[in-house]
Amino acid sequence: MIIILMGVSGCGKTTIGRQLALEQGLPFFDADDFHPKANIKKMKNNLALSDSDRLPWLNTLAEKIFEWENNEGAVLACSALKESYRTILASRHSNILWVFLSGTFEVISERLRKRTSHYMKDTLLQSQFDTLEVPKYGLYVNIENSIDDIIKRISSKLKQMNQSVFGIIGLGVMGKSLSLNMAEKGFNVSVYNRADNGEAQVVSDFLEDNHALKNISGFTELQQFVASLATPRKILIMIKAGKAIDIVIDQLIPFLTKGDIIIDGGNSHYKDTAKRVDYLASKELHFVGCGISGGEEGARKGPSMMPGGSRESYQSIAPILEAISAKDKTGKPCCTYIGPESAGHFVKMIHNGMEYAEMQLLAEVYAIMKISMENEKIAEILSEWRSTDLSSYLLEITIDIFLKKEGNQYVLDSILDAAGNKGTGSWSSKAALDLGSVNNMMSSAVFARYLSSFKQIRQSLSSQLKKDSEAIEEPDIMALKNAYRFARIINHHQGFELLRLASIEYHWKLNLSEIARIWTNGCIIRSDFMDQSVEIFKVYENYFEHQSIFKNLISSENSVKDCVSYSLKYRIPFDTFFASYNYWVSITTENLSANLIQAQRDYFGAHTYQKRDDVSGRYYHTNWLEK
Ligand code: 6PG
């Protein structure tokens, strides 16, 4: 660490510098000792130095500063009155704490008069004040404070500078990637990982593997980890969602102070997050549920980040989160304040629900194509889609997946067709049911994964069915492409409608355009259509109000029917596509058969019903058994 005490002659640079150096265990240097002989002679004759006189002196000091920093650091007393001087001094090393010892002409002149040596005429002192360019950075110290108070102030600043501005708990794939992302952006980061449970080497291995990054501090003791953080502390927990989060929170609380912020960057359930927000608020601490999307690559290079919690805590963490997040097309961070309480985790959950449906649509496209095409051909067709408005991250990786071989075998063909899940898709479906929102595509995608996991049952039942040996014609690819666009629009519509309803229900004031914007990069559902959605939600409440989109849905209807027919003809599960079609047909049909539901409910439960032609909204009951 290099600390430079600067200011006009008589401000106390040397006295304070010597004492500070002692306190910090650093060597002290007086810049005047590095002047060339010619300058010393001039100064002895009370002659002012020119800028050209100072240049060799400043360059020497810059070299020395670089040398001292690569040893143990140093405290330097140097007037450094001009910004141009300070720029030269910092030219070889930028992590300098500038301490400006500020005092009035009267105070300093009085002090100089009391000096036995180093007497300076007031005229020279005045010329120093005239030359002084007060820095717009560093630590300002009023020299009328006591030396002890000044030293305390500088030491406290040093402690804060040497501390980390962000702490990350959990060095799993995401925790490591986010730590490296943050450190590479120049932030001092502290990382913590438990040392039990066979994880004793995790921290030391991580530091060893990344020893080039000097601004990462590693800990296996929680109290030391917390002590290494500048206040208000910002601690990101990157561990598996569930009870473990609560355990870590309770371990942290005794070491935290008012105003500290705990951030949960995992896929926690929004209702758990809501409880944690309240729990920590009762202890005058902040809790932020932050959705983080983009997987390992996103975390390393720039994820999409969805922090909720209080706006006050967002102001505090935003500079760092926005620095590490992905950037949209205009260079803005794909990170924004989502809304209060657990809004951040709710939005991430819906991101995942939409992700499930997007993935299932591609799986159903594959199901339609694979009965008559090889993987190469499928990849070729999808690559054409990739250069259209259908382009997306998921389409890109799917094309790569179709082409990936190990030896002569396609990797895809060797993968067991039983899909896993960590829960966020089913949570989205439950949230929709709770809110009375229709998200049949997300639910369909969840059920498709569940059905796929019943592999043994499927094998057993399949073996009892007669196989159809009818020749298989290739599907209508144009119809499939139109149906894919249709279903994606409906999926996005259902996702954003659910967000809109949640925003009303929970009073979150969600900004759908901003949410679409932070989903244009870094996250799994980033796509060309998401780019379009940013502008759409600035004007419209939902996609159906956008005339060209609505017309496209109408014109694509027959394509969807053709694909559903193809799936029926060849017994191909196609439920998520059909869910989009069924949603569309239902929402665009004036008279559904739900009048029969009302009649049935009234028949057996006297739940009453309204009449088509009674606009008063009055409810009726019929005595169905009366003859
Ligand atoms: C993301 C992903 C991420 C996770 C998936 C996997 O946005 O980066 O969605 O959160 O990898 O959610 O979840 P499943 O195991 O449920 O598919």
C-alpha cells in the first residue's frame, strides 16, 4: 500500500507521515530527499522550482513508488500540489491513498512562524496556495484536528481500503465464477467455503488456481471472512437452496452490524425469500433475493441479475452487480432493481418456467423431425432458423448439441431420455395456479419431464404396443417453423402475463420492459424475440395488443394445426405445442362450453351461475330436480 500525504509546506506532512508509518509498520520517505542537487541549491536560496525542475524529481519518485509497492508499501510526504505532478507520481502504480492535509493560510503561516528551522516567507507560502490544485479524490483531513485523530482517520480509511467490498459464500461452480468475474473487474473480494465435509482444500485450491488475482482473500472461518469486509457488508450466498441458506444466515448474524446486506443468489423459492427478508429486517439487516441467470459461463463473463429486496440495499450493491453483469445491446447492465421483498426470486422463477417451455418446444421439434431425419439434417434446418427472428441462446446450443460427436457417435443419441429438474419449473406452475394465471405451457413442460422420468414404465408399456410400420413422410418444415414462432410467442405471453398479475397481486410495480431488457443478454432465455419485447412492453400491456404479432398468431394457426395433425398421425408427444394452440383457441373463442361446468356446479352444489344476457352480474340458481 502506498500512502502519500500531500499539501503545502507547513501542513504537517512529515510529522504525521512519520507517525503513520510507525503505526502501519511501513517505511517513511520525504519526497524532498529525492530532489536532484540543482533543485536543493535553488530551494536553499529560497528560489521557486519550475515545472521542468520538478520533472526528473517526480519521475524518480514514480520509480521509487513502484519499487516500494512491490516490497511492503510506504508512506511518502510530498507536496504534490498540481494534478499533473500527482499523475506522474501515480504513473507506475494506481492503488495510492492520497491524503490531502488541508488548512487555511493563517493557520499554516502561524505554524511556520513558530518553526526554528525550515522558515518560509509568507510570500512563498502564498505562491504554494496559488499553485495548489485540490484533488477531487482521496482523503481530506483538516490539520486543525489532533495528530492522533488524523492518524486514526487515515488508519480507518486504510482498513476500509484493504478490506473487501464484497464477500461470496460457497465456492461451487457459480460461486467461483462470480468471484473471478468480480475480482477481474478490480473489486477486492473475500471468498468463504466451509472446511468440513471433505471441502478443506476448496479455498486454498481456488486461491492457488487464481494466484494472479491479488484482490481475492480466502477464508474458512466465517468470523474472519466477515471481518475482512468493508461496511456496509455485502455478502452473496451461493449455496444450494433450502435449509442450508437459513443455517448460514444464522451463523452470519452474530458477526454482522446494522445495515449489512445478505444476498441469496441461488434459485430459492420466493416465499422462503419473503420470510428471510422479514427475518433479517427484524435484525436491522437487509436480505436480497437475487435471481442470477446464465449458468457457469454467464456467472464468469456476465450473467443476467434480478435483485429484489429494499431499494436502499440495491443502491449499495448495484455498482458491483451492474459491473459484473452482462450488458445489453446499448451497453447497459443486464441487472436492474426488480422490486421489493422477494420480487427478484419470483422473476427468476418465471424466467425458469419460460425456459422449461422453450426447451420443451425444441424437444418437440426434435421429436417431430427425428422420425424421418438424421441429426445433421435437423441441425441444418435449425441453423437456417437461427438466422431469423427465431434466433435464441437455446436454439444455438441445441444446434451444437445435434452436431456433437464422440468418435462416430452423436452424444445426444447416447443420452438417457429421462429429464431432471430442480423445481423452479413446477414452482412457476404453482404460482400461476395461485394467481389464476394460465401457464399451461410451463405446466406441460414440467409434466413432459415427469413423464420422461418414468422410463421403466414407458419401456414396459411400449413393448406391449404394435409398432406401426407405415412409411414416414417428412414433416412440413415451413409449418413447423411457423408453429415454433407461434408457440414461443404464446409462451412469452403467458410468462409476462404471470409477471403482470403477480405485480398487481403483490404490489411490486414490476417493469416488464426492464425485465425483458435484462433478459436480452446473459440469461438462458435471451433471444431476438426478447430484444423485440423490450420495446413492445414500453407501449403495450401484452403481446396480443401488438397488431403485427396478433396477426402473425392468426396466420400461423393452420401451421400449428398441421404440426399437431402430424404428431397425431405418428403418435408423437406434442403437448407443449398443443398447449399453446389450445390456449390460443380458448382465449380467442367467445363462447366456450364452461356454461355446462356452471350448470353442473349449480346442480350438485347450488353454486349458482350468471346469465349471458344479464349484464347486472346477478347470480341464479335452478332447482334441477324440479320436474
Ligand atoms: C439459469 C438456469 C439455472 C439452472 C436451471 C436448471 O437461468 O441460469 O435456469 O437457474 O441451471 O434452472 O434448472 P432445472 O434443473 O430445473 O432444469
